[in-house]
Amino acid sequence: MFLSVFDIFKVGVGPSSSHTMGPMVAGARFLNKLRASPFQFAGLKASLHGSLAFTGVGHATDRATILGLAGFRPDSYDAAKADAALTRIRETKRIEVDGLPPLAFDPSSDLLFDYGPNLPGHANGMILKATDAQGDVILQETYYSIGGGFVLTESELAMGEAAKTRASCPHPFESGAEMLRMAAESGLSIAQMKRANELCFRSAAELDSGIARIWQVMNDCIDRGMKGEGILPGGLKVRRRAKGIHDQLIAERGLNLTAPHTINDWMSVYAMAVNEENAAGGQVVTAPTNGAAGVVPAVLRYWLDHVPGAHPSRIGDFLLTAAAIGGLCKHNASISGAECGCQAEVGSASAMAAAGLCAVLGGTPEQVENAAEIALEHHLGMTCDPVKGLVQVPCIERNGLGAIKAVSAASLSMRGDGKHLVSLDACIETMRQTGHDMHEKYKETSLGGLAVNVPNC
């Protein structure tokens, strides 16, 4: 099993990797399918199913679907161009992209929110259709947005998610147990094994520059979020808080009476800054999803800014270790809130951040695995219940608490020798089983939990 660090950490756009980035990617993929087809197309239609329908408006899924069909991609998203394109499509009721004729598309009638049963493959399903001049469907594809910006067609899902073979890399661990065994046999750290695997598919320069860009986007997002003011979009009238908290923390620096627990506020403000940017539709990095995008950068920024001895040269080790843990969570359970609840998003992110922090603090592979397990274990059972379908309440604060748990987990693991009762593999399997048993209304549908017990206006 091989999932690249660039599969786990993708530069994209808010507010959701599964509900915004995924549909945008699906639309772009469908355009390529049309370009490769011998048919003459005249129009487009789309339908959203399951969680994509129930929380689609709050997650900007309708907007993302249209933009994907208009040729936009998350990694190169330009907000001004996107707004202009949407205005043009609504006015002309057609989509114009390179390599295809003008395609009729009326957002008010050709984009359907289907609130019926989920499609069979996944809770996040969508069907894209192309029509001829008579309006008959002549090409159709079903896509599933399976979390973290990953998108599979119906046939790809049936065959099993495409992954590079075990033979393609030197340390192809598919479980925590394999990871620890390979580390012991090779004498390498988890980050070193992950790096060796990555170098089978790209040069060292490409790997290092890619990781540097990932951190740059994460760090810039924190900085923007700590300067942003005003009300977040969507109708809940949630006020941005990161700037105010950050200003207070700066003002309190150097005061003799500052409480030790104030360090938790620094972790929270870094995470909240990212998720406020995400909620506003800004540029973020999936870590492993948009809804959990604040945890990993918050813990990394905490380490760099507040921990003696921290050095930027270790950022790659942090992110490579975190990606290794994220890959195990995705491969053996899920990182999708619509599939396993928020335990799969913030829980996985907290495990990743705990592992990364433990690694750069000098932890052994056993201590790193222990840190990830502690963080994930104490998110088990967490539901995904966004109020009004927006990635705001409880999501923004939840990232802050996920970061705090990650730091605590790393610290606890460093106090031990890596030996512990519950393995990371057992914890990930428990997350999978819990997600399977969890009632659908608690999995990103906004039909249960806080979503129905908090006023939506």
C-alpha cells in the first residue's frame, strides 16, 4: 500500500474536501471523459446524493460541481475567476470549456439535490450526465467523493481504490504492526521509511519542494486566519474569533501572572485560524480533510514557535510521519465524516499530528505509534453534526481541541517506552467498526446531534 504525502496533504479550497474539492475534481474528470469520447455533446446535467445533497448547500457543493464542470480545479483555484465564471453560467445558461462545444447548463434545473436513498457505493455520491442536441443522455458517470479530496468512479470503487503495489516501494507497510516491524528491521525512523517510499516515484528535489509548499500554504493560512475579521458566510452569523484571541495572547506576552494553560489557547488559535479560513472558502491543505485542516498545522506551528530546540529543518520529518499515520487511517478505516463521523476527520488528524510531534521530539517508532493511538482513541465515537451543514459549528473549535489532544498524546507517549495495551491497528479498526454502526443521521447529514439542537438562524 502506498499513499503519498501529497495524497494526504493536498492544496485545495474550503470549506470541504469531500463536499467542495471532491465534486470539483469529479467535474474536471468528467470533462476529460467527454473530450475523449467520439460523441457530440450539447448539454450537461448533475445530481447530488446522500450527504452531498443533505449538506451540499452549506458545503458549497452546488457551486463546486458547477465550477468543476467549468474546468476549475482545487489546486489552481482562483476565487475571482470562479465568481466571474459562475455569474456568466447563470446568465448564459451554458458552460464553455476548451476542447468541447458550448454546453447547455441551467443551474436552477440541471443540478438536482436528490434527498432519497444514498447511492450504493458511498454516502457522498454524484451522477454527471452529458446530453445530445435532443436532450437525451448519451454519456453518464457516477462518482464518489470518499474524503480528503479523493474521488473514485463507480467502477474504480468496485475494483478497490487504486493504490501502488507493495512491490513498488521498499517499506510498503499496510498496518501499524508492519510499520513497526519494518522500522525495527531497517533501523529507520517512520519518516525515513516514508521518504524512501516517496523517492520511488519522484526525485528528492521534487519531494522537498513539494513538502515545503505544503507547509508554506498551511502557515500562510494560519497567518491569514489570525488577521481575518467579520462574519463567516452561510447564515449562522458565526463571528471570526482567531484574530481577537491572537491579539489578546500577544498583549499578555511577558506578563508574570499568565497561567500555564494559556499555551492551549495558542494551539487553539492556530487551528481555529485555519478553519475560519476554510469556512470562508479560502485556500487550505487537506490534513487529511478540510474539516480537520487546522489540527496538523496548529501542532506544527506550536512546535516551531513554542518548543525549545525546534528547527524548520525537521518540518519534513513531521509531515512525512503524519502522512504515514494518515495513510493507515484511510487504508484501514476512513477519513470521511460522511462514512465514519468526525472521529475519521479530526480523530485521524489528531493522530497524525501527535505522531508528527512525537517524531520531531525524538520519539522512537514505538513511541510515535503510541502517540497516534492515544490521540485517535480519545476521539472514538465522535459524530459529524455540522449545524446548517456548514463547516463552522462545532468544526472550528473541534480542530483546536484536536490539536490540544495531539500535543498531550505526544507528551504522554514520550513519558513511556512505547509499550502499551491498545495498538494503533486496534484503534483504527475500532474506528471503522464504530463508523459502520453509527446512525446515518450522525454522519455529515445535519439530521442529528448539534445540527438539530442548535437554532440554524
